[in-house]
Amino acid sequence: MSSLSSAELRIPVVTAAAVREFARGGYHGTTIADVAAAARISPAYVFKLFPGKERLFVAALEDCFQQIVETLTIAAEEATGSGPDGILDAMGGAYAQLISDRSLLMLQVHAQSVADVPEIGQALRAGLASVVRLAKARSGASDEAVQRFIAYGQLCHLIVTTGVDDVTDDWAVLVARGIRHPA
Amino acid sequence: MSSLSSAELRIPVVTAAAVREFARGGYHGTTIADVAAAARISPAYVFKLFPGKERLFVAALEDCFQQIVETLTIAAEEATGSGPDGILDAMGGAYAQLISDRSLLMLQVHAQSVADVPEIGQALRAGLASVVRLAKARSGASDEAVQRFIAYGQLCHLIVTTGVDDVTDDWAVLVARGIRHPA
DNA sequence: CTGATCAGTGAGTGACCAATCACTCTATTG
DNA sequence: CAATAGAGTGATTGGTCACTCACTGATCAG
């Protein structure tokens, strides 16, 4: 069994830094230097670990969805026996908690905005596919309920990105009511 | 009554070009030169009409929401007497038709991605506020129904940005079912 | 005609950034 | 002790872009 080289060990560290930095600035608004600084390596070395900015972003996005899938899986297992809607509800709660630091949420929003880059769109669809299939399979809920689960997740993204949860006007309260949002 | 100067007449033309171009490339992915070329003026002249890129983007976003509000208003008026849910449904249909060229939809998605720029976030909240208030006031539907209207609108954005409507897998069909999407 | 105002542009400038390359340093191996 | 391979970086490069400035040409009042 070959042990991991030091470079291979750094890849997940850089990926995690990329998740944070791309979540902050988006694809075009984040530089390789930003990610390198967050990972405490030189910008040049980032290009030895990843072939380019695009692949680095894709790696971050894949990491993001992997965390989501893991979290939802655990939540579904813990809610076994609550019935389909109960399981979906538990998944929603776990998701709300997971994205409380906003990184995983913002990265998805930024990814949507550059989904016309083929590799990024593909990664986004793959991530969405895994989440939808997971929600359907683990909850056993109806297609309509799963679709609603996704729709209200997107509503949650809107609320967070626009900062609606800091507004107390009537319309804002209406939009955010009952949505579990970051503390 | 003073007639509009030729510069004032150009502003809406440039704004319309900005909507199209920013919708294509997003805030960071679109240059002033792109917008200028689409409006058939020189890049330098854009800066005589708008103080900077940020304000130009905000103007485009405001124009986007104004079109949405107008469209929804007309749809609501035409559906008078269909009951709250019928009016909301008519508004949803009108919205689906309006965004069939994707510009108004993509611009909103890109705006979400740069909503941490204060002026853009503010414009986004203002636009969202006007849409929510309009939907509530004209339909008279419950808060829950209006919230669902917004949530499924966001789901529609997700479907279009990720190109899910071109995928025929089970999960994709589930997500997009019943959502009126661009032709 | 004169001069002033406005529309509109070409040619920059300074800053920034993705990607590359040549290089150093360290550790291991024979 | 060489020799080699991998880790890691500094310096650079070629290109892009927001924004500026000095300028031209047109229009029009007096």
C-alpha cells in the first residue's frame, strides 16, 4: 500500500481553501493568489497541484456537494421511521445547519452564475443529481415533495444571498417565514 | 417641457445592452467594452453616461425588475376574478414567458452572485421587494402561497442555469416537472 | 464670425492576473 | 559521497480591463 506523497496530502487542503475563497469572491472575483495564500503555499505551486483555475473551482464544487451528501445521508439515517416527510424535514434541518457558515451555499450560487462553463455546469448537474436522488431514495417521499424540498432550498439560497433575513419589512418576513436560516 | 438630450436618449439603449451583456457574462465576466460594442458606442462614452461599471450593472438590474413588475402587473389584471391562486398562476405563466430569452433570468442569478457589493445587494432587495409585494397585493393569496410562488421561481432559475431541462434522467424530470420553462 | 456647449472617440495608463519557467532546497537512495 | 527526484518558490510574461484625458467635430446663440 503506497503512502500518499506530500503533494497528494496537500490537495485536500488546497481544495478546502478554494471552497472558502471561491465562496467569498466567486469564480471571476477570486484569484489563484487568494487561494494560495489561504492554503499557505505559493501561487505557482497551485498550478502543480491543479492544471488550472477551472479545475480548481470544479474540485471545490465537488467537495462542496460531497459534504452536502454526507450530511444529508446522516440526517436521513437518524430520522429513519419518521416517515417520508419527516425524513425530508430532517434533511432540510441538517442542510440549514451545514450551510450556516455560508461557504457551501455561496459556492453553489457562484457556480450557478458560471454554469455555462462546460466543466462547471457538468459538476453542478452531477451534484444536484446526487442530492435529488439521495433525497428521493432515502426519504421515499413523492416526487412532488422532493421537488418542493429543492425549491425551498433555492429559496433559502435567495434569502441568504440577498440578506433578506436582516430585513424586517413585511415582504421580507413573508419570504423568510419558516425557513431555517443561518444563525 | 425640456426635450431629452441625445445623451439622455442613449441611456436606455445602453442599459438594454447592459442587460443582455451582463446576463451573458455576469458582472466580472463582462467588460465595459462588451456593453459598449453591443450599444454601438465607444467604451469611453459609457463612462460619460454612467459613473462606473457598478452603477451600470445596477441600472441593468433595475431595468430587469421593472420589466418583471410590468409583466406581472398586466398578467394579474388579465386574471382578475380567477381567485388568488389563479392570479398567482397567471403571474407565473407570464413570468415564464418573459424569461424565455434567459436574459432577465440570468441577470438575476449573476446579481445574486455579487450581492455582497452593497449597491447591487440593495438593488436586488428592492427588486425582490417589489415583486413580492406585487404578488401579494394583486393576488390576495396567503403568505404561504406567495412564498411558494417565489420558491418555485427560484427553482425555475436553477433548472435553467444548470440546463436540467435538457437532461432526461429520472432526477432531472422530477425536478423540472410542471415547471414552465423557456422553449 | 465667434465662442461656448455638447456628443463622441482614440489612445493611452496603471493595475491586476492566469499561467510558465528556471531555479533552490531537501531528502532519499545506491 | 554523488546523483536523483520531488517539494516548493521568485520572477516574469503576455494579456486584459476599468478608467482617464486630451482631443475632434457638430450645433447654435449672439
